[in-house]
Amino acid sequence: MLTSVEICAGAGGQALGLEQAGFKHLAVVENDPHACETLRLNRSHPKLAKSRRWDVREMDVKNFDGREFEGVDLFAGGVPCPPFSVAGKQLGAGDERDLFSRALELVEATKPKAVLLENVKGLSTARFSTYRQGIVDTLEDWGYMSHWQLINASEHGVAQLRPRFVLVALQTQYAANFSWPTPVGTPPNVGDVLYPYMAANGWPGAQGWAKRADAIGPTLVGGSKKHGGPDLGPTRARQAWAMLGVNGGSLAEEAPDADFPVDGVPRLTVRMAAALQGFPSSWKFFGRKTAAYRQVGNAFPPPVAAALGRSIAAAIADRPDVVDLDRLPSRSRAKA
């Protein structure tokens, strides 16, 4: 069994996916109390092996000492995205919320076989090319080969586009075996995923609505503690949801009932948003609507994490006795 440690774990989307890919989480680190309670509520979830009870560390990642996990197979996390988000000032390393440097410190402390860190699409832009290169150089100095890739959640069975910029780094002896997961084909659409939820309270318009909501949804936006609430994002996102027959101005407490107009425009519930992220229907979220939706909207979709986890696991398990130098970049070849 492969082992893993995760920081900035949120509601457990990445943790769930990695567990499904065969990683046993030795610890999950998160500072938000609502998200920590969500992690505790789900650590014995039936989607996980009964023997896998997460050690939830409710703490600031800056205070987490990873040395006790030295030699873990995978170090993972989704560090805060505001420093790179186009919705913010894109201050990068100048933003106090940037935790990439702390993540690298923990990589040095834990010395994992592989690293998985994800962030928003904004990190992939030319604005942050020097920043990205600094991460690559640091990891290569420690004996890792790094891969960056923009991945859309819709490529892995999720009913929204949700592009994420992903870093995978592996120790050199494992790196030649890594390949990015292959897209699974046509993604489900919003209507397919949400029909059971829309029809749950007897809404007579559910079937017609589902037929019209025949595309993937725009990226869900959870917001931060300072900004954002239980809605589906800025004006452009709400307009895109309106095209799918969804009122994105706020979230509902319950699905539409039998008295809701047949041609009405329903709102999503937290549970519906979670389904669009790829969470199982039985996954529990702690907190009231705003706190729960923030966890859902900021989550890394479990199916995407599972796909990445399987690729990383395959690379670690199938390590060649001799590194294939022809498949490594020139800088790594020189070090090898």
C-alpha cells in the first residue's frame, strides 16, 4: 500500500481521489475548522477502506512539521489559489497567502517519492514563468523531475470544465515511467448529473429541465472567507449558468418541490454543487450553507485526483532498474 500526506486538504476531494487510487493518507492538514470537521465526518466513509482513518491535523500548514513522515510515497496538496487567480491581483510570491514555498519546505522535510500540487489556471500564464521555473529548479536540485500540465476536470468524468494547473514531480528513478492520465471521453452533462436531485422533491419540470441542461457547467467558484458567498460566481459565470437553466444568484436550501413552476429556473443546492464536483452523494459537509458551499466550490474534484493518483502510483510501482535517460530533460540527464 502506498502512503501519502496532504496539506490544505479542504473538504477532502483530493484525499478521497488519492485514496481511491491506492494511497493511504497518513495525515491530512487543514486550518479551516469547518473543513476539518468535514474531514473527520468522512474519514470512515464507505468509499474508503475501513482500516483507513485519517489523522486530521487542524493547524496552519506553517506550523506543520513534516519530518515525522520522511520517506512517504506521495506529498500532495492544493495550496491557496488567490495569489494566482485572475479574479485577484495576481501577486504570486508577494501575496501572504502564497504557500508554495512552504510546500517545498515540506517536500524537503518529507522526501517523498512523488509530489502532487494543484492550483488555478492563472499560474500557467507567462506572468508566472519565472516563479514556476524557480520551483522546477529547486525540485531538480533535490533529485526530482517536474511536470506541469493544465488539466480540465471534464476530461475525467466531471460535469464542469474546471481547469487546474497541476505539478507532478517524481524522484529521478521513477520519473521516466510517469505519463499524464488519458482523458476518459465525453463528460456527463449538468442535466445528467443533477436530474435525480432536481426530481427528488417531486418537481414536475425536472425531466424537461434536465434535457435542456445538456452541456457541462462552468467552473464552480467557492470564494474566500473575505469574499464570495453562496452563489455561483461573478456575472459571467451566472450568465453561463443561466444558459443551462440555473439561477446562479444564490443557492437553495432544498431542491424544487411539486409547487415549483414547471418552467421555473431552479437554484442549485450545496449537495447538487458537490455532485458537479464529483463527490459521492453520501459525502458529508459540515457547516451552514455558506461554509459548506465554500468547501465544495474550492474542492479538487475526486475523479481528477483519482486519475492523477493512479498515474503516479503506476510510475512508483513500475520503477525501472535503470533510468531511461533519453526520456529526461537535459538538466535532469546531466544530474543523472
